[in-house]
Amino acid sequence: MAQVLELDSKFYVVDKLVQGYVTPLSQAYRTTGVQLRSDNPNVNRYVHRGFPLGLGWQRMNRETGRGVGGLLDSTCWTAQGPVTNGKLQETQTTGGALNHFRRALNFKGDLWGMFMELYAADADGSVTSTKFGATSDNWTGGGTIASSSAVVAVGIRGWDMVAHKGGLFALHNGASGAGNVTAANEVCYKVSISTDAATWTDASGTGFPDNTGTNRYLPTSVTRRNNFDDDMGRLLSYGNTLLAAIYRHPSATDGDSLIGVYSSTDSGANWATDVTIPSGDGPKALVDWYALDATRAPVLVTAEGIYSISIANDTFALIYALDGDPNNGRWATVGNDGALYVGLGNGSILRLAITDANRLEVMRIGPPGDGLVTARQGHVNYILRTPTRWLMVAYGGHAASKNASIFMIDTSVVLTDPETGESYMPWHHFWQHGTANLDIVAMAYSTEDDATERLHFAAEGSTDNVLYHIEEPFANPAQTSTAKYQASSILRLPVDDLGDPETNSTILQGLVDADDLSATTAGEYIAHNYGLNGAADTTTDLGDYLSGDKDLSFGSGAGVAGKKIGNRLIFYRDAGDTTHTPKLYEFELQAVNLLLGKKMWSFTVDVEATAYLVPPTLVANTPVQETIIDNLLTVATSTTMVTFTAGRLTQTRVRVPEDSPPVLNLQVKDADGSNVGYRTGTVTMRVVEGV
Amino acid sequence: MYRRYISDVTETKKGLHFGLVLRTADNSATLGGGYCTIRKPFTDAMLETALGDAVQAIVRRGDKAFPRDKERIRTEAIAAGLEDTGAGRLIREQARSKNHADRGTLR
């Protein structure tokens, strides 16, 4: 019985039909970011040895490398060294009138904080300076910067505090010292000085605008509340000169929407008016930086722009315009690299550098990549420089379902997004508030008063601020045994496409290189959850990494098939000892890509048998054998796929591969001097599926 | 050369009361300051002369040249009765400008 098959809607008699697979030529390819190690050709090894890119990466693209080495989200320590639980905050004790924290700074060997009493219509108020005590983690002592004398409905606010020459200077409203704030002077600014942070006296000498008849620059709607984001005044110690920037609030009796900048070279005895700059909101920051000509200058940051001030000429100049968002520039800071870091109301942070005269470089340093997860989005509340490469940023927490964070930004590197080309600096998690819609209002760094490094910070509470600190904030976990850690922390990796998001991989196992894991879940361990193909990364609990079990199999050993996977590792600290945390050095995922071959058929067409049994449609003046040969050659050169059927095979579409052209074994029949004859014989063909 | 900063100007029937701070020409150091009173009547030229005298007094005596108790001075000025002849605006102009003309008007 002849073997007949259909090819491109025509039929052919063949001698035999061979079916096979076209095997892929490439090896399991090396994925970007993998450390150099001996290849295991049986599996692909997806290794995470640290997360230098930090937060903000939703997906990993294994072809371009984007997101590889980054994190979707994390509450773990990932800044340097092994990944551990996040560092643990300790609550500080405040009391009495220490309800709202403004800022703290080192002065004469101690850490002094400026605190304000909670405003109440039926109670007196105060602004005080208080010292941090490491023995009891409390704030005590100090003195009253300003207060009212009796139960009067006046509000007393502190705006800023700096150390200048031999004194501590405070900018507030009202009058200096205890019991002197009245309804008349409540709406005026005042500068006070103390040489011991306990006794405060007036430093608003001649020239300072505190006339209760003409300098009523504050409305009581501002003085009689405790909003941390009321940016009414800033101080700056600029060499021999003390500067004060105060907002002449438009709702105040004598206000005119101008920021007045005043200076004193004799510790507040006499003041001069330097400049006035219009603004819809108050001064956000007053820093010692540079003018555009690269000379040193005081720089004022407002919602509308960044201005340099010339004290010598009593002029100002715009360095960089902003969009007027009232959340622009709050507590902008000069970093250790000499650049000015400015938070914007839209959530970005700008890095400005004056690299030469009239050469301003502006770079957006983040949030990097695809941005932060929804719960951590927001804008900057406070920026703090530290004596390390880390710039600390209080961020977010301004709305329901938003939790405030402290991020560490690595200012020692500038990285580039491999797909967008955008430059950024890595952001790492430092701390996150457990309750939504509570801002972190201010931070401070100090080693006072026991030479222990601490990052101090204040968060909103139900009415009062709650003060915390974290000891050894920048310590590498591998180099300290006394740092304290959170009870549990999460590490969410970006969704991994395993090299090809369009085809399934068989995901086999997860492995960790981790120290200090316990033998049971009663101690330190790491749990592994995951989700496939877009499912939440909490969908499936793979199991726990313990000291005796550092590899976990997917699918009970059979593996699981997925085109992409999201992994979540949950770090658990020892329940009883806050210093015991897992230390993860490396996380690895092993999988194989399923590169299924295309089907292939090879066969030899008998031209004579085809002409006899299943001839094609005849072409005038053309022997049928020639037509058969032409039809086969047409298939070989077709630019589209052609149909193919053999036996009960479901009709499919095939093409002739370039490396396997038809082989024709032909004879010429019936040819003589007056007749060209015709070709016949066999044609050997190979066809493959298109996909 | 000095730089004059005038602030907190109050004009009363008795005269003109204001704060005066004197800085070096480059604004880097303060020579002194205090609250001056220029008694009426005075012409514009007399006002400029008085300012010059006040400057010299601060140059010689610093913060001791003039009273510094601003609250007392403000209270006394208000008690004397406020007046507005434009002299307050004029002296604010003279804070840094030397180009005003003598209008010869008694105030």
C-alpha cells in the first residue's frame, strides 16, 4: 500500500516517514547576576548574594539585569553584610510637657532636644530644652525656653534650634524664659539663647522683628496647634553669623507671604534684615552650601525654589526652581559628599551638586526602579546626615494604609537603570512604623551620652509624639553581637522570570547559605513563601530553613511549573533574645527551563508514484511529474507556513528549514533532439513546525 | 564706610523712633546698635545729618551709644501719640541710600 501524505493541500506518495524533534542548541544559559561558580549543566542556579540595588524593583529581567540584586520590599536589614531581621527600636521616656519633639542636636557634650507642650485651650504651654540620658533612655533636665505664666489660651511653638558660637539658640514665638508668653506677643517670633541649655534669655536684640504692634507675623491658627509640618522658621549657624528665616504668614495680622531672612554677628544682640523672599509656605530649610558661582553661601529652600543669599550684598539668587508643593524641601540637608539633598512633595529626592562655577548638576536619586510598594509611598518629612555614607530619610505615613518609614540611602554610589538609563542611589529599609497614618516627624544622630551610636527619631502618636532610638544603627550584623533585632521581618524579592517569562520552568528547590539558624522554629529560622505566575508571594508556604535543613523542595520533590515566581522570605528572631537573628549570606533558587523541541518530519517523495496515484491539478502543456517537482520546490521557498497531514496527525503548519533544503534525485525521460522530455525521480524533504 | 540697618520705625508727635544697627561695609561684623530718637521738628537734611551722627555714636561707643530696651521705648512712643508725616517711610529709604534731597520741610 502506498504511503501518501498531504503537504500544502497537495498529496504525495512517499517511501517512509520519519518523525523526530529538533533539539535546542543552547545550553541552560547563565543568568545575569550569578556569581562565578562551577556550572551545573543540569539546572539553572538563580543566586541572590546580597541586594546592593536596594528597594523599588517589581520584577527581575534576567536578560538585561534590571532588578537583579534588588528588592520589591523589605523590612530586613540589607544595607551591608548578611541579611538579618530589621533593627529593633527602643522606646524613650518623656514626661510632663515633653509632648511634641522638634529636633535635637549635640551641644557641649550632651544631646539636647527641643520639645513643645501639647496645645490645649484651657492650659498653659511651653517650649523646653531637655537632655537625653542613656542610663534610663529618658529625656530630663534642661530648662524652659518659653512658657505662659498662667492658664491662658495661648499657643507656644518652637521652630528650630542650633548651636552657634558658645550658645544654644532657639527660634520660637512669644517671649524668652518662663511665664512671659502672652496673647499680645504670642503672634510674634522670638530668638532666645542659653549657654547651658537650662537658662534661656532674649536674643532678639535691636533689629529683630518682634514688635507686637507691627510684627505680628504668626496667626493663632498656627500657634495654637502642634502640626509638625508647620514650617514657620529656621536657624542657621553660618560661621560668625547666625541667620534666622521666618515666615510672615499671610493669615497673620501683619503677614505678607514673605520669608524674611535676618542675620546677627553678635549672638543676637543686633539683627539686620538681609533679604525677603516671597513664598506660599514657610522656610523649609536653611543650609550652609554654595551659590551658583561655587562660592560658599547660606541657601534657603522654599516650596517654590532654592535660593542662595549674599550676606555681603543683601541679595538673593535663584539656584533651582521648584513647583510650589508645600511638602517640597522640608529639612533639606547637605550630605557628606557636599551635595544638597532636597525631598519633593511628589515623593522624589533631588541631589544638587555645584561642580564648578555656574555648573549645577541635578539628579533624581529615587525612589529607584519601579518605585516603592503602595504602603511605603509618600514624601520626605526629614533628612538627616550621618558620619557614614548613609543619608537617613523619614518618609511616608501620611494617609490611611501608608506606613511611615526610615530609609537609608547609599550616597557612595550612583547606579544606572539598565533599561531606562536613569541614575539613582540605592534605598535600603531601616525602620517601618507598625501603624499606618502616623508620620515620623524628626530624627537625630548622636553618641551622647555614653559613646553608643544611636539614631533617635520621633513618630506621631495619638496625641503626643513617641520617641525611639535604635542603637548601633549602621553596624554590620556580622561584626556586632549586641545589636537588637525585630521579632520578624520580611524580604520580598522581585518577581523572577527565570530567564523567559513566556515559557514554563520547572522550579526544583530553594537553598540558603545562612548562619545562626536554630534546629527548630522555637529559635531563629527563615520561612519561605512563594506565588507563581502573578499570584501573591504569600500563596504557598514552602517551609522553613533551619540549621539542619537549608534546602527546600518544590512540589514535594517533583518541582512546580511556572513562568515566573515571586518569593518572600520571613525572618524570625529568637523569641527570647533580641540579639539573636538569622544571618543570610545567600539565597538560591534552582530550576530548569523547559525548552520543548519542535516536531520534524523527513520523507522522500516518489514522483512517478505520486503522478500515478494522487496527481495534482494538471497544468497545460506541462507533464504532471514537472508539476509535482515544482510544487515541492514551492514549499521549500514559501515565505509562509504550509499545511501538513500524515495519517491521523492533526493538520499542522510546517516549513522547510534553511539548513535542510530538498534533495532531488532526478532523471530526464523522453528527451530527444526535438523534445525536452520531463524530469522524474525522488525528492527528499524535511519539514519542521514553525513554533 | 558703614552699612546702616533701620527697623522698627515709629513716628510720634515727639519724633521718630527706630532701631539702628551698624555693620561694616561688607556686612561681616556688627559695630553696634540701639534705639534712636530724633526729636521733631526736623527737615530731611537734618534727618540725614542726625543719622550720620547716630552712626558715629555707634562707631565710638557700640551698643552703649543708644538705649536698647526696645519694649520700654515702644511703650513710651505709643504713649506720646502716633503721627504719620511720611518721615517713617523717608527714613526707611535712608537706611542705605545716600541720594535723598533736602526738601526743607519742617516736620
